[in-house]
Amino acid sequence: MKKLILTMGFLCLISSGYCQSLQLPVIEPVTLESLPAAVSKSIELKDFEKAALQASDFIISSPIDDLNNEKVKASKGYLLGWMQDSPDFNFAPDHTIAIFEDNNLLMWTYMACMAKFTIENKDQSGNPDFIKLGTWELVAGYIDNPGNNVPRTDKLNQLCDAYKSKQLSAFLENQ
């Protein structure tokens, strides 16, 4: 059911007028079902969560021009599979991802930030507004870091300005 909801959410967002040019990169997801039976029986679900957090951290710590290297691709594949199969969390981006325009690599950063923030704030995982704001704070911090080499658009500049001036919530409401 989660796979269907996540897939339908992404399809709706991608097909909306705001996101017509947004296309997610094709990455082979690693699902819990695809792991060898012997491995999946010996690893606790929390270990999968820990690996998802590590994959998120690895993606977020990589400059945008490195997001297509093989190690990051492997992290993105694992993260996508975990996000689809996680029994404890629901991941549903909303229309605000249109801020990225056609920057697919920033979409991966967004997904990594969403997973990281949700895992680190499990007690608030049922509060979508809290998760959304925290995710965007991480994304804005990533974009604002000059070492990440993110090409800035007007929307991304506005996002970073709102983040620095503590007006991020208001900015997101107007998107």
C-alpha cells in the first residue's frame, strides 16, 4: 500500500503543472524483499533504518556535482527502496518540490533530507507540517553551503533567504 501511495504521489506531482519538467532519475531500488533471505532474517529492521540514515547522510554530505557517482547512486537506490518499504514511516512530498524546477539532483537531496529528518525525529513522524519544515531547513542549508556547488535559481535564492531570515514556513505556504 505504501508503494502505491508513494508512487501515486510522485506521479501526481510530476504530472502537475508546476512540475512538468521534473523527472526523477532512474535508479534501481533495493527493496527489503530483494535482499537474500539469509541476510534479511539476520538483520533487524532497525539496522535497515540505520543504513537509511547513513545513506541519507552520505547523499547530503556529497556536493551536487558528485550525486551521480557510483557510490552515491548506490546510496540513492538503497534509500529509495527503504523509503518505499519502511513499515514505520510514510514519505509524501508535496507541491513545494516545484521549487527545484528541473534540477533532479536536488530532488534526491530533498528525499535524503526527508528521510534523515524523519528518522531523527521519530516522535514527530505523524506530524507532516513538522517534517516538511524540518526537511526544507535541511535542504536550504545544503543549498546555501557554497561547498555543495548548487547552481542557484531565483526560487532557490528565495528559499535560502527565507531560511536565513527564519521565514521559511511563510515562504513554503506561498509556493
